[in-house]
Amino acid sequence: LACAGSVAAVLAFLSDPWLEALDHAARADEALGSATSGVRLAVEQHVTEVPGAGEVTYHVAFDEGGVRVASGPAPAGLPVVRFTQVHRVAVAIARGDASAQRAFMTGDLRVGGDLGALLDHQAALAGLDDAFAAVRARTDLGGGA
């Protein structure tokens, strides 16, 4: 079964095709689904000052082993953790030029919502990095969305 965005093309960071590729990768990763089988949480990313788009909001929803990535705010009914940053900070973190922890400590990354749920499921959520590796390798971080 092919999903939109599954062709090995370069994807613009924060674009709709990029989000679709992340969603496909999350849904296709059986290890991620197993690791998050007891997790009910949404992680919402809000990126401001995006060239050509202004603001982009998307979320990763974990619901009892189902993992989805979608544009827009997190769905109602799940505990939510929200990350907010300007585009340049999001790109620096994605490139590995900055850490999320350091950005948080300097005020460049704001975190809100149910932080306890995030901390409770930190080990399970670590699988996202592996699930998204192939998409990350195809992502153009230069121009943004």
C-alpha cells in the first residue's frame, strides 16, 4: 500500500508533503506502534515566522498504539504537550545545530500543556526518531514551507 509522499523525493520542511511522509512513516513503523501501545498523548508543534506560510501547526497523536501525524492542532480528548518556536529555531534543532533542551533553557523553545504525560512516556516516544529517520534524510531544511 503506497502512501502520499512515499516516493523518495526531497521534501520541504513543514510542507504538506513532508507532514504526509511523516504520517506514513509513523503508521508503517510496527516497532513504534508496539512501543506506544499504552500511550495516549498528542505532541503539538507550533512554528512561527515560517517563510511563505507565517505559522505552521502540526501534531503527532499517540492513541493506544496508533500513531498519526497531521496538520493543525492536536485532537481533543488526548493529553497535549505543545512546543512553540520560531522557524529559525525549529530548523536549527532539526539540523542538529541546537538541542531542544538548550533552546528551552534559553527561552527559544516554549513548552506547555501536560508535561507529566510527556515525561511519563519519554522512552516510548524515543522511537519517533527512528521512525522519522528516512523522512529526515529527504528533508530540505533550507527554505522551509
